[in-house]
Amino acid sequence: MQEEKQSNSLTRQILQSISNAGLVPFLAILTAVVLGGIIIAFVGGNPFLAYRGLIEGSFGSTKALSETAVWATPYIFAGLAVALAFKGGLFNIGAEGQLAVGAVFSALIGYALPEWLGVDLPTIIHLPLAILVGMLMGGLWAGIVGWLKAYTGGHEVINTIMMNYIALNTTSFLLNGIMKDRSPTNVIARTPLIADSARMPAIFDGLRVHWGFILALLVAFFIWWLLNKTTLGFEIRTVGLNPDAAQYAGINVKRTIILTMILSGALAGLAGAIEVTGLNYRHELGFSIGYGYDAIAIALLGKSHPLGIVLAAFLFAAMRNGATRMQFLTQMPVDLISMIQALILLFVAADAIIRYIYRIKAKGERVVLTRGWGG
């Protein structure tokens, strides 16, 4: 009887925690949607028709659901990457570059490795290898920033922005140069198609949703477990909250900062690798523009909680996928979707506005996003 009471109490605590964490984001979304509807009406549109089109385009059919899941997959990985850095007190704005680096090296392994070895590789070896190399390169790229932060005090925001420029321009150089598809019909910057053995199969015939979506959900659970049930996760959260106290407690702060950035970059690199192996079957210049930056909004909206990030990723994916249907029904510009996303981010980031409007008291632990130079 006592055990049952304890179990019920734990369940109530978990549900209350989820409710507290999700209340402000939910109200932020609701407020942004209402304001977006007012703006649509102000410019002569029908907000009810617009949102109907958005819902139909995102969830109105099996194909729509599949495409929303396809959009959500890289958002989940990239959102987890940014959120993990947030938990460590780091602001990783470099997910865009880390994703591109992961994608380009995954594509390289996908199309060039059989030629280098002179043999056809089985899928059980080739596919995991292509994904792991993409993860590794994304992690190494972010690890440079982690090392600079740990040993020189260089601010990760500045360094990740600069590393984005290096990554994206290096990728452009490679895709226009030695890695460019030399097929006579190709005139754009992209790699050759990866081998069939490096391709991730679709979950259902006739739909584009692939097993990378399932992997994204599993990785989200793994990150929750890592942060909440392991020593490393405790160290990451402790360093994120107070590095001085963490050091006093015997935690190697420098090592933790570097590991946090490596893990964050690996998740972003995984996003790029999955897009190559599961969807595009090659790396093409510009395919991922915006994923890394949208991931910041997703991590903020999800309050850096893996479950919240999955839900936020679905929201952003739904808006991206349903925008075309909304435009078709209302003849309104797709830019309205970006406007609604911006409003959501505004209200989530400045949650004091939402708390003031709805008279909600602040509760719970605030995530330390970043610290000053040398901090």
C-alpha cells in the first residue's frame, strides 16, 4: 500500500513538472497564433482559412504526416544539439556549420569509400560508418570551440559564428571542386549520389519518412537519460549552473566544457548525416540552410528538455510543411509562417511578457544560456 502511494506521488510530481515546464511555451504559442491571426485579418486574409490550410498541409493526410516527420527529423537532432549546450551553460550557434560538416563527410563516405576500398560494402557496415563519420566530424568541429572556451576563455558565441563561416565556405569550395558530381547533366554544387549500401530505408513504401525519424526519437530519450541519470549528465548540468561550485566539488570543468561541445556538435553532425543517408542521398549546397538557426528557437521553445524539443520540432516542422497549403488556400505569403515562428520565439525568450499577461508566477530552474567572455 505504501509503495503504491509513493508511486502515485512520483507520477503526480512528474506530471506536475511537465505541466509547469510546458505551460509558458503553450501560452506563448497560443498568443503568437492569435496575434498572427489578427495580422492575417489586418492584411485582408482569412485567419481561419489560413490555419485550416496549415493544419491540412501538416496533418491532413498520411502523406502530410510523413512529410511533417521528415521535416521534424533534422529539427529534433539539431534542437537536441543546442539544448545540450544550453544545459552546460554554453550557447552553440554553430549547429548550422556542424550540420554541414557532418553532411559533407557522411556523403564522402557514402559515395567514395567503396571506390577507395575497391569492394562493395554491405549495408550493415557502410550505413553505420557513414552516419558515425558524420557525427564524429560534427563533434570534432564543435570540440575546437569547446577547447578554445576551456583553455583561452574565448566566447563560444563568437567562435561558433566564425566556425559557421569557415564550415559553410569550405563546404561550398568542396562541392564546387573535388567533391562535385561530374555527371554531364549536373550543373549545381553537389556530391555524387551515395551508394545504395549507405542509404537508410523508408519506414513505409511510397512515403519519404525514413528510419532516421525513429532514431531521432531514440536519441531524444538517450539525451534525457544522459542528462538525468548519469554522472556525466550531472557534471554537465552542474557546470552549466555554476562552474565555480562545480570545480570546488571536484568536477573537471575544462573537460566537461569540451565534452559538452563535442556531444552537441555530434548531434548536429548526426542531423546532417541522417539527411544525407536517409533523404537526399547526397550533399547539396544550401540544402540545410536555416536548420541550425531554427534549432535555437526549438531548444528555447522546448525549454531544453528532450520531450519539449521533440514537440517543438514537430511544431516547426508542421509550420514549414503546411505553409504551401496555407498559401494555396489564402494566397497569403509563406513569410507569415516565419513571422509566427518569430512571435513564438519572442514570447518564449521573453517569458516575463507571458507571465505578466496571464499572471503566472515564475517557477523552477532557469537555464543558463551563456556567460561573458572568459567566464
